[in-house]
Amino acid sequence: MRATVIHGPRDVRVEQVPDPVIHRPTDAVVRVVATCVCGSDLWGYRGVRPPKQPQRIGHEFVGVVEEVGSGVRRVKVGDFVVAPFSIADGTCAHCRNGVHTSCEQVAWWGSPDHEGIASDGAQGEYVRVPLADGTLVVTPEHPDDALLPHVLTLTDVLGTGHHAALSAGVHAGSSVAVVGDGAVGLCGIIAARRLGAERIVAFSRNPARQALARRFGATDVVAERGDEGAAAVVDLLDGVGPDGVLECVGTKESMAQALATVRPGGRVGFVGVPAGGPELPVQTMFSANKGVVGGVAPVRGYIEGLLPDVWAGTIEPGLVFDATFALGDIADAYRAMDERTCTKALVLP
């Protein structure tokens, strides 16, 4: 089969690799119907976290179950499934507490699984899914072409935006600011609105993303960044910062902006992959009672709660996909994401 392999900075190739097979009774094999490129994939692509050797890449996919091991009970051949970006058993104490990304058997697409067997990256034609019963979520039926992009967001960006909003304590009537206008930040706006936020301020300089932010529920848009941007939000909110800020980038600058923006006693929900050296000013946090909560999103625990709104069209997170590429053209998808000529690239094997 064909799959994406990253060799080094700005060197992504589609190569022939072995077809996945069932290694243990709890495995399944899924035919990928849709995948995509994530902003976090760009850290390796840009050389911030370069691979030590060529490796499979991609962690977001939906598809059809082609084969299951003898021990799989919840998933059957022919099911359409959503695969969250981490692998989990669904039964350990951490999974039961909703923190599937800390599963005692956690593993990541494209890396060795919990027993050291190589797993497939999502950006390919097929994927072996370890711990299939705990990892995969079956949809009510096969989505049509129009619904497909929205369902695909359940693998990562929608759940990650939701995690940021929950971590920031967003609730009915609250005020929120969102740092980051990529797919996660935009989905964070959806999440904040869904949770009942009354005022949602999006930080964005990009006209297309500003328009999408407003469509998703942003009441205000601020183009300034840093202390200037924080001051602009405070002015918008009558001299008091928002109750919560969603930090959806992962750099030192974005965290500083989030902490400068949130009101005393408020919370920053952070989900941006920390590849740019973010630091926490503990004295500032202590003095103003500003909290920072979040981390890698346990998306598996959110999928079933978010799926009904996606399926019904109540929310439309798939609008973050503004460019579509064939698997064979995935290098172009990475280039478009890197150059910010698209918000999020949809890839169809």
C-alpha cells in the first residue's frame, strides 16, 4: 500500500510500504477514507522536531473496518469508524477517568505500540489499529461526502478545541478569548459557543479565518498580538479581561499573550503542542490568581459526546478544511499548511 513517510525537514514522500496485518487478537485493520495534515505535523516538517530517521506520519483518520482480530467485540467488519489521535485500551484507570492520552497502554500512530510493534501512520491507505475496541468509535452509518469532513474533525481538532474550552472553565454566560486562528483555535470557538459563552474574542490577522471565526460564533476579532492584543481585548470587555483564554498555538509568545489577556482569577486552557518553549510566570500567576490547565487532549473521551451535534449538522467544524489533496500530492498539502495558504488540508487516499 501507499503511505506517507517523513524523511527530514520539508521532505515528505508517499512510498510503498507493507500492507497492515492482524498481529494480535485485539487488532483491527481499517481502510482509510479520509485523513489530513495537522499543525503539529509541521513541527517535524519545519525541523523544529526533526525525525531521527524516516518514519510514518499522520494521526487523524476515519475509515471502514476491513478485518478484526478474534478478540475484538465492539467493532465489526464494515463499520465506519473514527480514530482518535492516540491509541488506548479504554479500560484502565486513566481511561475510566477520561484521560485516554495517559492510558497505561497508550501508543501513537506511526510509532511502536504498547508491545513494541510498529503501528501505521494515518496518512496512508490502510492502518492497523491496536486495541481496536478501546480506540475506535463507530458512527451511526457511513457519512456522505458532505458530512465526511465534519466527522474527520472528531479525530483531533474538534475534541482538542473542546478540551481547551473545558480546561479554561468556559460556561454559560462567560467571556472567552482564543489565541490561535488555526483549525484548533477555530474549533475552540465552536466549543466555547456550544458551552454557552456569551462573548468570544478571536485573535486573527487573516481575513478568511476572521470570517470563519465569526461564522463559528466569535463576537469580536482582534488583529493585534502580544501586550497590544491583550490590551485591546481588555478594552473590548470594559476594562476586565475574559474569564477564560484558549491557548491553541504552543509557543512562548502565545502563552504569554494568553496570560496577559485573561482576567485575574481566570483560567488559560492550553492545548497548543509546546514546541516553541512556552514558560509559565509563576509569580504573575500567583499574584493574580491566574490558572493554567490543559495539555494533550484526551479526544477519545469526547468523541461520543460531540458526534451527535456533528451528525445533525448543529455544528460544522469541517469548514476548517479549505483545501483538498490526493494522497499522492500530500507534499503539496504540507507546503500549503506550512505557507498558511490553507487552514487545514484534507487528504483523500
